[in-house]
Amino acid sequence: MLLYALRRLLLAVPLLIGITFISFLVIHLAPGDPTEFQQADPSTESSAQARQLLRELYELDKPLHVQYWNWLTRIVRLDFGRSFAPDARPVIDKIGEALQITLILNLIELLIIVSFAVPIGVLSATRQYSLFDKVTTVFVFVGFATPDFWLALLLMMLFGVQLGWLPISQLHSANWEYLSFWKRYLDLASHLVLPVVVATFGGLAGLSRYMRQSMLEVVRQDYIQVARAKGLAENVVVHKHALRNALLPIVTILALSLPGLIGGSVIVEQIFAIPGMGRLMVQAVFARDYPVIMGNLVIVATLTLAANLIADIVYGLVDPRIRLAGRRRT
């Protein structure tokens, strides 16, 4: 397993370089120029001169392959450059601030989804066509059909505007710095309620359905029927023999959803004015802030490759047959 992981890591390097090169090329082929968004009136002669100076400063006047090579040599040193925005802050600082916010939101979302989706899927599969299964089926259809932005607006109107129970924007109140230690955490928790509910609603519906289908396929296998014929308790058959094999597709879904959580939080972060990675990416795209865009893409691509590797390792932990097969090949 260790040799397999090392081999996958070595193969990920050229793949990551290829992803960044294609992304770099596509971004620069898009219409628009970062210097156009920093001039009030780009039609004047002085603005044209200023734009040319900015192009030289940002190295946009150089050939595309030279720009990419300079960027790649900086990335190797973990230098993402400086933002093209007026603040000219280091990209690593902007991404670091936004990434920790997005990761907190997504970890909370992922824990809630897994904690509820797996039991719901197992119960729905073991009690097929029961009242519980029918109720969860309706919930799944509602979850799939409900747009995140529409649900967010409804919850903001109800709990934020009409009832006044929960805040509807940002991560903390204006007087957050003057609150006591515990009140700060209560204030943060109250601001997270609505975004987390909106983010988990659709994901919980989808993952619980995947778990139900995977469990149904496993409980119909011959070895499950043999285990029941031996007189094993239903609880042992379901949780010891069936559940571990039914979790394999769920591991794949969770691993591949890891990078998607960063990009998928755009709607929630925009609506609730949360300064996370999704909102930062949208602002960078509109401003043609190439260093920030490429920094985001590098992180997402790295997470995608890492998620695939983690999924393979978890496969081996969940199913011992995968580990044995790997040893026989080596």
C-alpha cells in the first residue's frame, strides 16, 4: 500500500503540471485584460500609458509560455505572487484567510451529512417500502429539486427578517471584538446556522439516496443470505457484513466531493456574504486577477488528486481484499 501511494504521488506531479498549463492557457484566452479594470477611463492617452506600465509590471507583455514558466518557477517555491487587485496583497495570504473559512464550513457540512446520511440510507434499505423509506424518498426528491439560493432566501426571510432569530450575513456581528470568549463562539455559531443548513440540505438528500441504493445491492448478495441462513442476528449481518461493503461507493463519492466543496460553496458564500474561497474566486474572475485564479485552481487540482489517493487508501482500510490484491501484485 505504501509503494502504491508513493507511485501515485509521483504520477500526480506531471498531471498537476498539465492541469495548470491548460488552465493558464484558457484563462489568458478569455476576453478582457486585468489592466482594463484598474482604469477609470481606459480611452484616454494617459490611461493607455498607465495600462502599458501595468502590463509590464504584471509581465503580461511577455509571451504566454514565458509567463507560464515564470509562474511555475514561483509555484515550486510556494510563491503564488501578488494579487492584481489595488491592495496588491500576496495571493497566499488572501487564499489562506479564505480557505480556513471555507474549510470550517465544509467540514461542519460534511460531518453533518455523513452522520445523518449513512444511518438514513441503511434504515431505508433494511426497511424498504416502509413508512420511513417513503418519507425519506420524499425528502430526497425535495432536496434535489430545491435550489440552494431559493432555500437560502426563504430561510433568511423567515428566521432573519420576520422572526429575527438568526443573523443573515457575515460570520460575526459588528461588536464581535467586544464580546466575551463564550459569547464570541455563540455569535459565530448563530451566524453559521443558516449557511450550514442550506449547504447540507441537498447533500444530505443525495448521499442518503446513494447509501440506500448501495446497501440494497449488498443485502441481496449471496453471502448475506448465507450469513442469515447461519442464524446470525440481523444487526450483525447488516452492520458487520453488509455495511462495510456498502460504504465503498460512498467513500468514492466523499473523496471526489472534497475539492468540489470549495467551488460548490460559491452560492452560499455569495448570498450570506461569507469571505470564503468561493466568493474570492468569483471576485477574482470578474477582476481578471490571474494570480488569485491560478492559486485557487492549484489548490482545487491538488485536492482532487489527493482525494483520489485518499479514496484508494480508505478502500484498503474498509475492504481487506483490496490490500491482499495489492500485495499479490507487488
